[in-house]
Amino acid sequence: MLTLVLSIVGGLIAVFLLAIFINKIPKKFHIIMVVLLLGLSGFFGYKLYKAIEEPVKFEAVKEKRYRKVIEKLIHLREAQMAHKTITGDYSGDIDKLAKFVDTAKFALTMQRDSTIPDREKNKKFRLDEETGGYYKEITLTDTLGFKSVKDSLFKEVEIRNLLKYDIKDAPGQIELETDYVFDKENRIPVFRARADKKDILFDQPERLLERELEVIAIEAVPGRYIRVGSLDEISTSGNWPRQYAPGASE
């Protein structure tokens, strides 16, 4: 960017100097000098315009593509959470995760309070639970039926396609991995899904892409990857800012 600005400034200085010394050039060459000056002015004006326009276009393309990818990452997180709720673990295989969503069912339950004799306390005080004694409250869970995971959460989502970018000619795909971390003596499952910015912005100007890979601003997606979950800690959060959240204005 600095090189571009310096070349434009240098060109404008050259044009300015030519304009000053034009009267010292024979008149028969004035028309040539005027055309040359107009050409140089147009060229450097165009370079300046591109220097301003290019980042604006880059930001528009980036935001549109990031939103597409983040939507997929959110669906992956929802599928993984459903898988863990029912099976107790995450899945690192997209085909198995898709099969789970297509076939698994949630139990529909209802909790209700009830009262039963406190046998231990009655025994301790030699009380007859049939004629009196102590009672305790418990919560019972009744299963009312079952509902399809697919119909509940993913009616219009094809899980098998969630790793694809849906960006024309984009290389690679979203990476999906699972592992375990230890919290004291407990082995806890974790997952991570991440998309490489180099894949998402593969056709954008290299200098702008390199700057994007190093960004750490609060309103930006930091680092090289857009990700959800973690393999190093117990987290299902994404690393994108609030502006990319579902329902945020575009």
C-alpha cells in the first residue's frame, strides 16, 4: 500500500513539474505535452481510484462469504450438540453425523413433583410409613414420546454438505475434528470445525488477504481461521464478532 501511495505521489509531482516548465518547451510540442499531461493525470487518477475501491470491494466480498461459512459452522455446532446430548460424544465423521441427524430422535419429557415415604428416616425413628411418619419430595420424569432430530432442528439443512464452502472454485473445505480434554479425572469430549480464510478469499488481492490473516481487531474474525469449538478447552463458541451472528443486519 505504501509503495502504491508513493508512486502516485511521485507521478503527481512529475505532472506538476511538467505543467510548470511547459512554457520553456517549444510551442510546437505543447499539444504533445498537454496530451502527455492528461494521460499521466488519468493514469495516476485511476491508480488512486483503484487504491480506494479495491479495499471496499474486498470488504464486501469478505463479509458475504464469511456469513455463508459462519452459517454452516453454526449448523455444525447444532448437529454436534444434538449428537452429544443423545450419544454422550461428538462425531468427527460428517457422514456419520448426517446419518445420526437423519435417524435419531429426541425424547419428549415432562417433569412432575411427587411425594414418597422417607424409609430411612422412618426406620431411624421407628415410625410406620402406612400410618404416618416422614415423607420426602422427589421429581419424576415422564417420557411423552419421541421427535425426529431432523424435523426438530435440520428440516432444511443437508448435513453432508456442511463442510463444502458453496463459493465457486474455492479450494479445500471446512475441517471437522474431535478429541478429549481432561478436567481433573474426567475425560470430556470436544470438537472443532474451522474454515481457512485463504480458501474463502482465494481469488482476492494477495496484499489484502495477507492483512486479513493477521487482523486482531475486536470487530473482525481474528487469525487465519473462522472456527467454532476448540480442541484445547471445553468450548462450543465461535470466534466471529457479533455482527456475523444470525439475525444481525447485513
